[in-house]
Amino acid sequence: MESDMVMHHGGCHCRRVRWRVQAPSSVVAWNCNCSVCSMRGIIQFVVPSEKFELLGDSKECLTTYTFGTHTAKHTFCKFCGITSFYVPRSNPDGVSISCKCVNPGTLTHDEIKHFDGRNWESSYEKEFAPRSQGAG
């Protein structure tokens, strides 16, 4: 519902990467156990890319890592190494936001679900494919 939308601000630890994103104050976030997410400890929610905006010179401070299918674009700060957002494989037209990198005060609730990224294809089919086919 559009009335539940708020503007969240956030970024990396050293504050060189800053962004804002329009999203609900209550989100469904995903705890993925793929090799990258589990090592980084990222709990994330996904927004449409048009709701996300990098601020200032943030782009100059980012670098990107890809692996496997090279669909996911794991961005992180060149200086402090924090991944505050990235482009997920499950939704390459969206942006995945790390809940822990959102400034305090605007996320009022997050429901955390598990995503079995180690078995990505079967997990994606179970969690997301039914919705994209109009069944959910």
C-alpha cells in the first residue's frame, strides 16, 4: 500500500556510500545461506530499482563482485568493505537492501524468512516462481 511507504536512508560504515530508498516501514527480509550472504551476514529486503537512489559521489566508492551466473552484482564500499545494497540474482531489476545498513528509525518491523541459497534453483522455484506466475 503506497501510504505505508517511507523514505529510508542508509549506507556503509565509513559513510562514503549513502543512499535512500522508498519502501514500506514494515518489510519481509531474507536471511540467505548462499556462500556470499552467509559469510557477510546480510539480512535483506528487495525493492524495485526505481525506488532506490545513490546519493552524492557514492558510485565512485563502490566496487562489484560477481560469481557463478554473474547475475547478482555484489556491490561494496572500496574503503570499509560493507555491502549495504546489491543487485540480487532473484530480482536483477531490483535492489537488495541490507536491513542492518538502514539508518535507525524508519524500519518499524521486519519479518525474517530463510532463503536456501545453497540450493538456489529449487528455493527460487518454491519461494518466488509461483508469484511471478500469478499464483500468490
